[in-house]
Amino acid sequence: MAKLPKPSKPLKILTIDGGGLQGISTLLILDKVLRAIARNNGVPNSKPRPCDVFDVIAGIGPGGWLALLLGRFQMDVSAALAEWYNLIECIAPRSKAEKLRMRLMQHTYFDTDRLVEQIDQLTEFYETDTHMFFEPPSSTRCKHVFVSALKTDSKDRHLGYNLFRTYECPKGSKLLDGPSDPRKYKISHAFGVTGAAKYFTPPWKETSAKKGISKFLDIQFPSPHNITELALNEMWGLYGTDVEISVVVNIGPGIPNASDCKNIARRFSWGSKVATISPALPNRGLSPDAKEISNDPKRVQSHDYEPTDKFPPNESELSRRVKFDQKLSPPAGDTERSTPIARHTTFGSEQNIGIEEKLRRDENRIEADIRRKLRNVYEKNTPPYYRLAPERSAPGTAQNDTSSPKASFDATTQYLHVRRVEIDMEEVGQLIPFEIPLPAG
């Protein structure tokens, strides 16, 4: 079986969970990790980008969107946060009438066609090639970025995961399926396929000469996905199980609040079969609003908001409501973090078991599987694994956290002040080296 040459340095892996349209909490946590890395490397004022310190960045769902922004586009956290607002603003319903029409006609929340167009425009603005494959500069550590999507059959049965990669795989390697040539697969389609989830989008179709039409939809939402195990299997498939791994970090927004999940399911699941979209690019002429990044008029467009929109993601609201490292008092009691708990399982699948109990069971099982697999492969030199995520996300944020950024910020700040979390952050900072690249010439 073909393998790649072993990397010269131990791998550092970052995986990013999904869990509804939530990105603010994940980016706040990641920002704190990067500050700990900078501080422990003696450069507290030079926070690295994630692609500067991680060899692998992987995600699923909206976590996959962040993985692509941070890994494929090589953004820093601030730029990724600004683009998160732009992205959600673009794809979310723009009026009550549109929201009702999408619920009645497609049983979905956001517009996948607008997502595709938005990302195509993003590649143009950042002068990035429109396709997934890229050869990172020598100064960039991250060489492997991928997102995962759940493949289903015509009856919405689970057929396993496909990976959509930014790199080529050696011929004959035993890896999960995905596009055979990342040079021909568009970044915008990777956003579409990994983001396809029940209650949020119609299914996503991929067409290939060999396999015909494949359908992708996260029919498990809000159940958890073991994106970290997928990343480990991918690296072992590429390099062999003797490849060195020095640290594995998994970040997420926390399990979607139970009341949010019930509301989403009640509003968008009427049992009707939804129409499947094709990844075609519509001609809507939209342009994202990213004043935080550029004053280029091509990148600025005003949108009309309903009076019911609480926090429109404009520049003033972003700077006022979401700031990194804002000092808040630690919560009373400052308790140690308990055993990691879950995102979600399917509602009502078992009698007399509350949603929260199901979440703990699923998350505990995933965490145990990852740690056991690492122990089995590496025995005494088991690499440390850190899961950095609140127990649950703030109420009202799972469907669209940009509508309640203060709730996400406050809940995440409380989580970051927990003593056990502070210890984990410091340990991660000590395990990951970072040097400021010397200027060329």
C-alpha cells in the first residue's frame, strides 16, 4: 500500500466540530489557544495563524467552513470571524417572506446557491485559485486540509463519510472516498457538500463519471460526528501508524442547546421529501460586506434587515459585541471541567432518556474511542488529546449564532475562565512551537 514519506516533525492536528450554524464560540476558543502558543513561545504580541502551527486542519459542517477559511484560505482568526458574519448574512433568509417560503418549499433554513456564489467571490477577492488543491508556501506549516460530508442513499440511510481534500493521495492508499483530483474540485462545492444538513439545507448532489450521482446530507444532525477519528485515520492512511503525532486538538461550540434543537426540528421537519439541489452557480451578483478586511467597494454591499433582526452583522456591531480577550470576571464557583459531554443524538429514539443524557452518552463514547485508539497505536508515547468546547452552546445560537453574538461571547468567556480549561490551554501552548518567519531577503 502506497505511503507518503514521513514528515520531518511530529504532526499537530486541529479538528473543528459542527453543531448548527455556530462559529463565533469556536473562533473565540481558537483565538485563546493561539494566544497561549504565542505567549509560551516568547512572542506574546505575534499571535500565529492556525496554518502556521498546525499540520492538519479538518472539519465538518460549519466546522468544515472554518477549516477551509483557516487552512485553505490561510486566514487568521479575526479575518475568519469577519467572513463568518459575511457568510451567514448572505445565506440566511432576508425577509419573513423568504424564510416562510424556504420552510414551505424546501424545509430548509439557508440558501445553498448563495453559499456557493459567496465562496466563489471570496476566492476572487483573496486571489485564491477556485479549486481545492494548493501547495502552501514553505513558511506555512499546514499541508493537509480536508472537510467531511455524510453520504446517504435514496432513502436517507447512512453510507459513510467522504473527504474533500486540498492535497493528492498516493495511488493505492486505503483512504475514505473523495474527489480523485482536488485540482478539479471547487472550494465553493466543498463548502456546499460539508454544510448539507437536515433542517438547514436540501441534500447536495455530486456527479462523477465512475459513480454517477451521489447524495450528501447530514441526516444525523444533531448527533455528533467523530471528525477527530477521521483525521487520525487519514494521517495513518497517508503515512502509516508509526508517524509521530505530538498533539491533537479538537475545538467546537459545544452541544446545541436542547431547546434550540427541538425548535429547529419542529420548525423544519414536516416529513416531506425535499428537493435535491445541484451545485450550480446562480447569477445573483451578490457581494459580501467585509469592511473589517478591506475598503474595496467590490466587497461592500448594504442589505435591508427586518426590524426583528437583533444584531445585524455590520462593522459597528461586530467591533462592539465581539472582541477577543475581553476581560470579564470569572464565574462564581469556578468549577473544574467534568467529563466531556456530547453534542446530540436523534430525538425520541429511545424512551425515557432525556436529550442531555443521550448527549453525554454519545460524547463519552466518542472521547473514549479516540483515547483508546491513540493508546493502542502509540502505547507509552500516546500523544495528548484535548477537547476544547463548552458543555453546551448558549440558548438561541444553534440556528444562527450571528443573531445573538453576545450570548455566544458571554457563554464562551465563562467557559474560558474555568480553571481546568485554562490549564489545558496552557498545556497546548507549551506543546506547540512557533517561530516568527524571517522576512524574505
